[in-house]
Amino acid sequence: RALRLGLGWWEHPHRVDAVQIEAHMATKQDTILKFIERAQGATIAQLQKVTGWQPHSIRAALTGLRKKKYDIGRDKNSKGVNVYRIVQSVPR
């Protein structure tokens, strides 16, 4: 199903899919959370690629999630790279 959106008088209304709206509304922190909730977790490099952030910003976002009581574990993969994953999820 498609929705009609007009974002302002300077932009022409355009049609977008509801899925596109949902994806657009997801924050980068939501994206990070989605990646580290996977069984294989995510590396800083993977999180950089999906968010476009620098490594220090990724680490700050992980700290923010920890402050929200997410239990985030850090292990090393077979290549010696840190992998972050949710150890125990917090109800949203």
C-alpha cells in the first residue's frame, strides 16, 4: 500500500511505500540494535557501514544502549576482531 506525503510547500508530494516510511523512521541507534541482536552480532566496521558513523560514534551509541540497560557483550571472532552482541534483551 502506498501513502501520499507532502513534506513542505517547497517539495512536491510524492508516493512512497509504507515499508520505505518505516525504514526511514528507524533511527541509526535502532539499526545498531538490530545488528547486535543477531546471533552473530556485529563488528564496529559492519556498524560503520550501515550507519555511516565513525568508530567513536558507534562506541558512544553502544554506551547509550548500555545506559538503557541493554546487556551488550563483546567477544573476539576468529580474526581477532571485536564482535558486539546483545547478551540479554530488555523489553521495549
